[in-house]
Amino acid sequence: MQIEDGEILIRDFCVGDLPLMLKWLTDNRVLEYYEGRNARFTTDTLAAHYLEEIPDGFRMIIEYAGAPIGYGQAYRLTGELFDEYDYPDDGRVVFAMDQFIGEPAYWSKGIGSSFLRLMAGYLKEVKAADVILLDPHKSNPRAIRAYEKAGFRIIKPLPAHELFEGRWEDCWLMEKEL
């Protein structure tokens, strides 16, 4: 996969990206919002997780102006994932996504919203997606604003949805119909 629009490039994640992930996932500014500041990673633990294939999904790197700045993953909801999100399995093709900008210098510049709009187009055109779901922590207003800017809307709370830094974190379920 390779998607380009202006200065944004989305490409497949590969083994050569593990040093980037190690850099990003050892930065407490990133871990505050993704994985948690109590998470400890090595190249080996990252390889074991991030090189594993995602059933009905894929991993990607976000580049801006030629520099890798973030990570994303998308996966089709099937079976128990509908229960996890308490979302109706009504025959539509539904994808969920997780993403982060790993370079804090690129935060709050509209890149995340642009990335999500590009991915929405890709998921609709290539994967026949009807809906995309996101589940940000309620305590992450910057991400929520970026998601709303990309056309997502909050549809309901997900209380105690994710174990994060040793406690259950409340999240929002956000949806974008395509």
C-alpha cells in the first residue's frame, strides 16, 4: 500500500521501521496517549508484536515531507470485535483504526486529520468499508478534536474500555460513515 496526497505519504509498515517504533514507544510524551507510560519495549518485544500479521487488517507508517512521523493500524471488525465496541453487526463493512503521531513536533498541525481523511478514502475505495470506528480516551482532547476535524463523530461512551497504566480508561466510540 502507498497513498500520497501533498506532503503526506502512507506506506506499509516493515521490519526497518522497528527502530522508529522503539524511539516513539520509549518517549513518555507518546506513551501518555498510546500504550501507557508504564509500558517497556525493546526491539525484540516490538518485533514480536508489530511484525505479527493483523487478521483482516494492516499496519502503516505515516510520513510527512519525506520523514516518518507516525504509525497506524486498521482492521476489519468481525465476531467478538463488534461486542468489544458494543457496535451492531448489521452487514456493513466496519473497520477500526488506531494511530499516533510519534514525533511531538508534528502534533497539532492538522496532519492526523489529513491522514484520517486519506485512510477513509482508501478504506472505502479499496476495502469497501462502510464505517470506520475509533475509540480515543476521553482524556485525550487533542486526538478527539483531530478526529472530529476528519469527520468522525462521538456516538457513545465506552466506560472502562481499555486497561491503561494500571487502570480502566473511559473512551469514546467515534464513527465515520463512508
